[in-house]
Amino acid sequence: MNELHVASSARTELIDVTERVREAVSGCAGTLVTVFVPHTTAGVVVQAAGPGATAVAGDVAAALERVVDEDAPWEHVHEGDRNPWAHVRAALTASSVGIPLVDGELLLGEHQAIYLAEFDGPRGRTLLVTVT
Amino acid sequence: MNELHVASSARTELIDVTERVREAVSGCAGTLVTVFVPHTTAGVVVQAAGPGATAVAGDVAAALERVVDEDAPWEHVHEGDRNPWAHVRAALTASSVGIPLVDGELLLGEHQAIYLAEFDGPRGRTLLVTVT
Amino acid sequence: MNELHVASSARTELIDVTERVREAVSGCAGTLVTVFVPHTTAGVVVQAAGPGATAVAGDVAAALERVVDEDAPWEHVHEGDRNPWAHVRAALTASSVGIPLVDGELLLGEHQAIYLAEFDGPRGRTLLVTVT
């Protein structure tokens, strides 16, 4: 198991971690890579790579802010917490993703990248990468 | 493979199953725990543990009810089914999650718990827990 | 690892791939099947099988179109891309799902089917099926 450390710099953003995951598993024996996010206000998303990827990542982050409206009767706010919407946005993405590993190489689609989806930054985050 | 049985008591709710999963995999050989939900109107969500967790779980459940509006032109209702929105809410969460297992112990983040997300309760539910 | 090829015929639709996955893994040694979608405008969803399944699949597809409104200030459109909403809909479903394999048989729930969720069709799609 590998731990990757990532620092987010905005409240809501997608951070490309593809090369970090690729290096962590390169040459490993096994056929499946699982990326797990040990946080409850962040998720993992497989989205666009290459030209246009930054715009897509921004669109996905902004759309999740629109889908989960902050102006709602949150229970958690009444308890003094400021980020219930971040928990919901994380629940709508994923806490883990499983990606094939073939001959020690991560098998993403040609246009895919792996992103940490930050919903309550900026802060330090961790990703746990397991090969089975 | 372990089967866990859970009874929900509300129409929409998140039920903490962390200790049940932890016990099911404790001491197992392997490096990955996969929790799968064999239902189409329920999902699995990794969310907050500890103080405030009940409020967060309620906020996530309530937010999913808001995001998927029941007042829409559902095909399924025309066929006599009463719960198309429950299927959509389940599709927006996840049917499975993969969590690292290290030295026979489930490696959740410090503030994480595993929840069955019920969208069409109350009823009996099953979770399938696999270690690889 | 098995590659399955699927052709979608609509812009947004859920395509039942259960039998294809079942055949691909039938008799395999291992305890977990992971279905991964190597695309960024398509996802994988476990949803209803049997009577009513087509209506549910249509409802899930239509609901995702409603949840992610196309009439929004997309960055990606400004760059000439026509489908930022398809990326967001894919991010709200899942890029992978892990399902138990018991004695060489896929262990879905009685009322479950596996769907490719197409959000930018029609086009040819691939699914990667891994057994661990």
C-alpha cells in the first residue's frame, strides 16, 4: 500500500494525481489498482486528460457546487459545522476507484486522468493506493 | 465472502455499518476490502464518524432527496412502480467501495465510517464483503 | 483482463451489459470482478433487472440530464467543446464497480443488472473487466 500526499489550494477543485498513482504502481505485480480517499469532504474522480482537461476539471468542480446548493436547511450547520455541502459533494463522487493494471502499467483510457476532488480546501490530503 | 444483514427504519437514511464490516474482515489475509450492495434502491457511502456524524448522515440523506426531485415525469411510475427516485439516488451514490486492509485491519481515515444508504426503506438489506 | 465492446445508440442511455460481463468472468478463479469504464463521458451503474428495468434505466438517464443542467456557464464550451455536462454526469455515476465472484459466478443481487451509462452517444464504448 502506498500513501500519496497532495495539497489543495482552493475550496473546490480537481487535482490531477495521475502521474503520482502511475509511479506508485509501476512494475507492481497484480492486476487491479484501487485508489481510496481517506477523507469525508474529498473524493476521487476519473476525468479528462490532455487539452481541455483543466476546463473540464473546473466544470466538474463548479457543477458539483451547483448541484448541491449551500442554501438549504442543514442539520450540521446547527451543530456549528461549516461544511455539510462538502460532505454531500464527496458522497456524490466516489471514495474509491478500481483501475486495471496490466504488465505493471496502469491501464487508463487514452483520454483519462485520475483526480482528487477537493470540496473543503485548501488543505493537505492523502490518497491510499493498493495493488491486488 | 461475508454477508451482513441490516434493517433500515426510515424511507431515506444512512446506517453506520463500520463495526460490522471491521469485524467481518478482522484478521483476514489480503489487502483490499470491497463492500458491495446487492440492491438497486440502496447504496454504500463512506462518510463522517464521531461527533457530528449523525447530523452529517442526515444531511447527506436529505440532500439526496433534494437533488433528485420526486416531482418529475417518471416512466417507472406510469408502470405502477412507486420509487424511481430511489433508483436514481442509489445510482448517484455507489454500489461498491474498496478500502485498504493492512495487517488484517480495515484502514479507514480517522474521521470515516461506512454507511448503507437506504433510499426505499424501511426494509431488510444485505451487504456483501469480499477480501482480496 | 477482458475487453467488452458496446455500441450506444442514443445521446444519453443505460445499456445492459450484464450477460456480457457474466460470460467474461464465468469459471474464472478469483473472488472479485471489477468493471472499469475507460471513458470520461460514460460510467458504470448497477441498476434494475427484469420487469420494469427498461423504465428504470430510462428514468435514471433522464434524471441525470435534469440534475446536471446544460444551461450553465461552462468553461469547456468556451474552448469549443460541446459536452461538459456529459463529463459531470459521468463523474456523478462511477468509473468502476466491484462485484463478488463466488465459485466462478458473478454474485449480483436478484434484481440487479450492470449498465454502461452513456452520456455522449451514440458511439462505440469499451468496458474493462478484471478478476482478482
